[in-house]
Amino acid sequence: MQASGENGRVTIAANRHAAGAAAPVDPGLAPCREMAAVDIRVNDDGPGIPPQILPRIFDPFFTTKEVGKGMGLGLFIVYQIVEEHRGCVSASSEDGRGATFVMRLPQDGEIAHAYE
């Protein structure tokens, strides 16, 4: 929401799909492609994420904010939480056209199975 600006818009949607079902092709979600899952998609209409920054956004302590305005842990924590639940998270963006984050989490039963 901060990156979208004062008049920015954020959209959140969820989609459930079966294991092996056609799901959005996204390299960041490849390890989770074959599981029955719920995708949570968050889009914004902000300025987007420059391509040179996109590969680093989940790194701990990485921030583009000025000193004292952020610690660079927000997206790292999201990544860790999703991974702890045996899911995957990815981000995509076109500079000047907003950003999309997708979190794929296993459906009930998949989590218990993953820990066996």
C-alpha cells in the first residue's frame, strides 16, 4: 500500500486449484506447481518495481526506502511465513504498471502431509 502512493489501489483475490491443474505459469511458484493449493494474489497499480530491484525484494534488510523509514524485513517475513507453511511466493512487475505478488499455500491435508 505504501508503494502504491496516495491514490493507489490494491486488489486481493484468492483462487483454489487441484494438484496438477492448470495454474498460472510463474517461475517463483514452480516448486509448488504440483500441489492442491490456494493462490492469494495481491495487485497494486503503483509505479511498479524496477527490473534490477525485483530479484532482491525478498532479501532480508533490502529496502529502497530512505534511512530510518524501513528495515527491509516486510517482504522477507512474508517469504519466511509462506515457506514455513510449505508454500511459495513470487513477485512480478512492469515498471510503471504496478506489481503482483502471488502466495501459493497448500490446501488442508497437504500441510500435514508435508510434515510427515
